[in-house]
Amino acid sequence: TRILPSRITFEHYSGGLTHFPFLLYLRNTMILCTANVVGAVISSSLVAYGLARIPWRGRGPLFALLLSTMMLPAQVTMVPLFAVFKWLGWIDTFLPLTVPAFLGNAFFIFLLRQFFMTIPGELSDAARLDGCTEFDIYGRVILPLARPALATVGLMVFLGTWNDFMGPLIYLYDDSKFPLSLGLAMFTSQYGSFWGQLMAVSTVMTAPILLLFFLTQRTFIQGITMTGLKG
């Protein structure tokens, strides 16, 4: 029995990339990834800065309440969120898949808060003596020093959005708005499955993720290891 193929062929790649509108789905995927990365980094870093660098009453209990939301399974909020987005008229648009990223994420807020607390407070005090506002300190002092943590958050959000299948499956109906993760479902149907083309396109879809990780692994590991050094 022959195990290895007698020759190397790329016909599944060419057939798979022409079986569905690959470039259109790639564009949709990049729109979702970009919007989610920008929204998550900005919103989570703002909340984390307020929890880590600005003293105010009730900060500890509110942070504990924020962390408690991480124990809530996504399946519990799936139906209520769909009802809210339907009432807003956002179904079959990118809004349900992008707007929540601009409202913060509990895990990323925790990650960035722990990193911000490792930055010496004397830097913020010196900036205040120079007349900087809190937004100036946040944008000119904290964020440049927190690039490893911000890159880690951005990479996690990018990977999660790139591979997200359930979200687009629930909220998108028009196939011209599908991302790549949902477009792969076109290779399987009740009339048959194109496994060769499916595996080929899956490989093409995985290649950018592997390349991105290898290019950013030093920053990613640095952001993880330097987070949580100070409680």
C-alpha cells in the first residue's frame, strides 16, 4: 500500500482558492481583526490605567466585580446579546462583532493593570509636576513603556478574531460579509465535501498566524513574563 504521494501537486490550493471568493473573505477578516485589535487595546488600556494608576474610592471592589465576570460562560450571554443586537438592528452587520471590543475585556484589563502596576509611580509624579494631565501621562508615559503588554493583547485579540467561527455564524447572513473562518464551511455540504481543498485553504489560513507568532514571539513572551510582577 502506497502511503506517500507519487508526486507533489498544488491543484487543491488553486482549486480551493477559486472555489469561493478568497480575497473578499480575507478583506472581511482583516476588517474585523483590525477593528477588534484597535478597540480592545484602547478600551482595555484606558480602564486598566484607571484601576492601576489613579486612586479613587471603590476601586478594589469594582476590580473584583470585573474579574468575577470572567466566570460567566459565553453561552449564558449568547441569547440575550443576540436579542439586544437584533433590537438595535445590527444583525447581518459587522457591528456585533466589533463594537463589544471597544467596551473592554475583563481579562485584558486585568493583564494590562498588572503590567501598569510594575511601572514606577515616580514617573507619573514627575509628569504631573511638569503639568501633564492624566491623559498625557497615559499617552506619553505609560503606553510607550507598556508596548510588550499592548502587543500581547493585540496578538491575542487578532488570533481570537481570525479564528472566530461562532460569532460570524450567529450574526452574519449575507455571504458577501463572511470572514475566512466561516467561508471554509462552503467546502462541506450535504452533497459532498472537498477535503483536499478544505485542507489546502486551511493551511493558507494558518500560515499568517504562524508567521505573526514567530515574528512577535519575543514581545509576546516578554509581555506575559513581565505581567503580574507586582500585586
